[in-house]
Amino acid sequence: MLRNAIRYAAVLLALAILLTSCGIRRKKYANPITKDTQQPDKVLFDKAIDDIEHSRFERARLTLQTLMNTYDTSEYMAKSKLAIADSWYQEGGAHGFAQAEAEYKDFILFYPAMEEAAEAQQKICNMQYNQMEKADRDPVHALRAEEECKQLVMQFPNSKFAPEAQQKLRNIQEVLADKEFRVGIFYHHKGSMPAAANRLQGVANQFPLFSQADESLWELADSYQRLGDKFENQQADAYTRIVRDYPLSAHVAEATAKLEAMKRPVPEADPVAYSRMKYEQENRSKRSLLGRAWGPFAQHPDMTAAAKSGSPQMTGFRPSIPASVPAIAAGNQGTSDVTAAIAADPSALNNNPDARGVAAQGSAAAGGVAPTTAPAQPTQPIAITRTGVDLNSASEGDLTKLPGINKMMAKRIVAMRPFLSVQDLIKTGLPKKTIERLKPLPAASETAKSPTK
């Protein structure tokens, strides 16, 4: 009798687990509409939300699409578009996340002033953040997460999600800095000091909140010391930064002794840096025993050492040219992005100076032959709006006077300069209709194209 009772209980438990996994369990939707009405569009919306809560995602999307196609002036259009994105987000998987990101970006583009726009950007950030892997693996999701979280902080700085996004940025940059730090240490141990110094210099300059930034500076100074006396200034600068910017580091006493031996001034500790390091040491979280044991097998990185205070870097990581490369060979320091766009002025190819003239001048100078013609001077990109405002040189105040440009969008335009044309504003998230109103009139282009007689 007891054996039969145990058998029936086991069957009922298995049935309950099966029903729960099949969608009987209800997961409450985060953005419902509480308005009590029997309008047909509201009835369709409520039906779709019920399907989402019970994991019937495909049926929910069909219902929401029917609502949007049938009632194109409905007050629930924005909520329906957001619900479609949420259904993909809750469905999960690589395909579901890709579809959710596209839908969320469309929602932000069409409804940037709604409160849910910040939440949509936060979910895009979370999708990439949750897929982030360890520092010694492919950083594609870490780089995407950094980009999307920066977008949330820049576009919605007053949102309730902004502080959380800033902490996520600090966590992400801890992982990215750890990746560069590992590469630098690898080169250092292999004896390739120029490569080691370049990597470690990038870590120290671009990730000052990194938990091992002081260690990076110490190894950087050792790399410059091995490169010879020619790099003594760079070596002293690394020691100086340890003493000034990381006063609680274990290398402060050694760095001070090195500076005194080199007869270089020893700086005072920065009080702000001292307070920040003290706060970090007092509030640094520790991994549990189980977490440490499972760490080597885990896919996601350990971010307990990430900073809990300080402003994260808002500029992307850019590789630099090693200090060992001569200045004449290095040319312009750093790298720049190459973009392409349709020219706003059809006559630009015929009228603008040839950029190859500058390269020809440099080649002639290197070969000792004087150029036969005067080289063309490099020109700064110009993006003139219909009202004559240059997007690349106008102030934020002048940009806010343009139709459809508010203070936040003006800040984004200034941050994303330069623009090759007015059409380039599409990368700021500005609606296409607003961009069309800002473009120069076609008549101006036709007049410029017609030759003078």
C-alpha cells in the first residue's frame, strides 16, 4: 500500500513538472495596460499579453500584428510594438535575442520620448551583457555590451536604469582590461618588450578603474627599463602614476625608491584616488567557496573585482602605436574609422581638391623630388543643413535651434562628429523625416552642378 502511494506521488510530481515546463506556469508581463475597457484593440492586446505570460509567443505576435495592421490609429500601437519585442526577449535563444534587439531598436527610433524607450535600451544592454564570456575568449559580446550600455547612459542619462548601466560598464571594462593585461603580460614573459609596453600602456591609459591597473603600470615600467635608457622618461612616468594615482598599491614604496634613485620628483598622493581605492578595498565583494570551485568551468567571467565607484570610460578602446616606433615612421598617432556615405553635393567629385595630392607630396618629399604642382590641402568634412548650419562645427546651442533637435540630441551629435553629410545623422537615431527636413534643397545642388557660361 505504501509502495503504491509513493508511486502515485512520484507520477503526480512528474506531471506537475511537465505541465510547468509546457507553459502552464504564468510569468507576469512587466508592461501591461491597466485601463479597463472593452475596445476591440484593447481586447486583442490583452489576449496577446495573456499568450506572452503563458509562453505562447508566436500566437501573441500574430495577435499583436493583427492589432497594428487593423487599428493603425490605436492608442496601443506603441505598447503593441514593445510587446512584440518583449515576446522575442522572453523566448530567448540566439534567434530570439537577435529579433528582440531589432524590435527594441525600432521602438526607440519611433518612440524615443516614451519612458519604455530607456527600458528597451536596457534590455538590449542586458542581452549582450548576459552573453559575455571570459577575458581569454571571444570578446564580441563584451564589446557589444559596452557599446549598448554606453548608449543607454548617453541617450537616457536621467533614467532609473542609468546607474545600473554604469555599473555594468565598469564590469565590462574590467573584463576588457583583463584581456589586454593578459596579452601584455604574455609578451613581457616572452621578452617582447615593445609589444608588452604598448599593451600595458593601453590598459593603464584607457582603463584607469581596472583592479590591476597599478600592476599594469609596474610591469610597464619594467618593460621600458629593459628597452634601455632612451625610454627613461616613460619609465619614470609609470612610477609617478603609481605613487600619485594608486596610493594604496603594494608597489608604492618600490616605485618611490625607483624615482629617488632616478633623481626624479616624487609626487604627492591624489586624495581623490586615495579615497576611491579605500572605498574599493572596503566594499570589494568576494566569491563564494562554490563560486571559486566552479570558476574554471564557468562560461561567464568573474567580475567581483570590478570597481564599484568612479566614472567608466565613455570612449572605446583604441590601439596605439608603440613608443619604440620612431615618430617619422609612426606618422599620425592612433587609428581612425573609415566610413563611406553618399555625397550630398553631386559636384563634389569634380570641384573638391584631390586628397591624393597630400600623399603625392609626402612621397615626393621622401624621394627627394619636389612636386610639380601645389598639393591640395586636406579638408575637414562639412555637413551643411538646409538653414546653413554646419553639423561638424556648430555649437550645441546652434544645433538645438534646428527643427526636431532637442538638447539631448544636440549632445549626441557633438559626441558623434564628424559627419560626412546630413544623411549621416541616421546613426544618431534621428528619425528619417527630421533628417529629410534638415537636408539641403535639391535646387541648391542643381545650381552648383550647372557650369557657368
